[in-house]
Amino acid sequence: MKIVIAGCGKLGFALAKQLSAEEHDVTVIDLSTEKLGRTLAVLDIQGIAGNATSFKTQKEAGVPDADLMIAVTGADEVNLLCCLIAGRTGVRKTIARVRNPVYNDEVGFLSGQLGISVAINPELACARNMARLLEVPAALEITSFARGRVDLLKLSLPADTPLDGLTVMDFAKQGRKGTLISALSRNGEVIIPDGRTKIQAGDDMYVITPPAQIHKLLASAGIVSKPVRNVIIAGGGTTAYYLAKRLERDQIDVKIIEMDKKRAEELSDLLPECIIINGDASDRQLLMEEGLLNSDGLVSLTNLDEENMVLSMFANKVGHAKTITKLNHISFDEVVSDLPLGSIVSPKDAIAKMILQYVRAMQNTFGSNVETLTRILDDKAEVLEFAIRQKSEVTDKPLMELSLKKGLLVCAIVREGKVITPGGRDDMRVGDNVVIMTTIKGLNDIKDILA
């Protein structure tokens, strides 16, 4: 596909890197020749220096012949105008990043009236993910599939877990309906298990399970989890606002610590049910005075990755809070993954996954769509949800009769609202949603699972 990206910041670069790695024809537009130079020196893509809202610049970048325009500059209005102009030039689809809460309730109108295919909000997506993590505090990561009927959880197995030494087959025989171990991470190695694979204490375990089975799963794994009733949020930016609104709805007590006095006053008006504190979240004494020791959750959302890391590590050391750490710039994954940071989230990564999912869905050629996509284990594996819309060579046949690619596991089949843990005799049918775990990159269609 030919894809044009307006904006060459952190997100624009991340998208260009991922999409070019999947062999798309990518062109980036940015006013800054310095940013373009750095990007083009690293990636095998094209770049145009200029104003992305200019028809002349868009034409030079090939927008009229492109399949997709993605506008991710730092200004919502610029992104909307980029997509409006691109739509008039003949581009097939457009995606705009829209971050301002003012526009949040108007996304449907903007999309319909301006002809924008998708308007996405990274801070809102990130806040929703954080709220979900606070609902299941024992999970390090959580992704929902099939409209919330099945979840993928990342759990860290404790040293005394009763699952130590069990095979995946033994685990399945314990009768957890709809629950399947889909991957294990052990000493940096990714394991897509079969029935003979043994579980070990200390593993990071990825499990597909219906939400109703989560508490039974945690109990059987020896993981102690208590509900989150109060949360401290360090930093009062847009993500903090969205998260606090969601937690208010869930009747969770929220304190926000914000350094800027004017912003703190704004939040007091916007969030009357929350306690807003004008202060420095990195002040140890202030954190202790505001009850960190007894807090159920600490969400670090300041503008500095390093500060967020220190706050989460301090909370883990002195209390029992569920910690969530926002990281946007740190790229040393192998170092960060060993630190006690709790759940790590990134608005940039959240939106990149959403856009990549949309691109995969555009590419489908055989009557199935990529409904959900997430990358796990430092991008070493992907989990995809396919909605099967037409018959093909993979439908109406027992899984044992299909020649599947290695490094791939059919994790769940959702049929008429029921979750099926697939065995060899189960089949996939038109109307099903099917969740696939794989170390193979670039699956666009359900038929791509065949060897």
C-alpha cells in the first residue's frame, strides 16, 4: 500500500518504521528538514519538506494516488485539515490524530462531515487501557477481544505458584472454561506452547480467558489481588483527565498531583469529584503526606519518563500500590523490562497499534478483517482477532486437518457470544471471531495462518 504520513515526530517516526518494515510504500511530510533528515537517514522511505495542509505539498507527496493518509502532527486542527484536503484529492482513506478533549464528543460529527475515515485519540485510548489495568491489578498487560468477551492477560507467576511444573495440558484439564495459555516468556525467550510445554515459576504467562474467569485464574496461579479503591495520579495532563473521568464513573477515589497552578485550577473545575493537589509529584514528603503508603494505585503520568520510572519504583519499594508507568521516549526495552515499574503504557504505542490494525484490515483480500491487533513481548509476537465474513479453505474443517504455520496458535473462537477453547476437532465458521497468537509478522487475513 502507498501511505503518506503528515508529521514526523515520535509517533510519525514510529508509524513510518513499522509500516515500512511491513513493506508499504511510505512517504513522510514535515515542515522540519532536521526531523526529516534524521528519519530518512534511518528508514528506507521518502520524505517531503513542506506544509502538509498545502495541496501542492500533498500532490508532491503523492497523496492523490495514495491508499491512506495519516495525519499525526502536533496540532489537531492541522490534522483535520490535512485529512479534509487529502480526501478531496482522491486518497482512499484518512486517519487523523485528535487529542483535545473539546473534540472528543464530536468525533462522529467530524468523521462524517469532513470525510475522515478514523479519528483517533492516543490519550483517551491510553486512559482506557490504564483503567482496565486498575480493574485487574494483578495483570501487567490486558487486551480485550471480541468486544470484551475474551481478554488476553499478562501475568507474572510468583515463586510459590501452584502451576510450577504443570504442563499446559495439565492446566487445561483443570477445567477453566474458555481459558488457554497462549504464550510464555522465559529468560527473554518467547514460547508458543503445545500441550507438553511445562510452566515454570517466574514465567511471564499470557493467558486468553473470558472476564468472568479472571479471578479463578488468579487464585489457581497463586496470585493475590485486591480491588483498587483509591488512586494517586502524578501529573495532570490530558491522559490524567481522561483516566480520572473514567475512575470517577467507577467510584474510585482519585487524587491528582499537578505542578502547574493554572492547570490544577482547571482540573478542579473539570473534575469536581477528585482531589486536586498543586505540588511536585516527585516530592517524597508530599507523596507520603497524601497517603502513598495506603494507596491501592499509583499512576505516573508526568512529562518526564525518568521521573515516572523513579515514582513507580519508589511506590513499589514503600507500599503495595498497583503501579502504572507512562513511558514515551525510553527505548532500552531490555533494561526497562527488568525494573519494578508495574504496567508500562505509552500513548504513542497505543495509537501505533490502532493504526497498524486499520492498515491490516484495509489489506484483507479474502473476506476476513483484522478487528484487534496487539504486539507483545517486545514486538516478538502478535495477537490478532479476525472476523470471518466468508467461507475459505480454513473454514468448516477441524483444526487438526489444517496445515498451520509454525509459531502460531489458535487461541480462541468466539461464536454467537460464546468463547470456545479450541481443540483439534473444533472448526472455524463464517460469523466467528478467531484470536490468533503468532511470532510471524504481517498476517493480514485468516487464510495467512496456513503453511
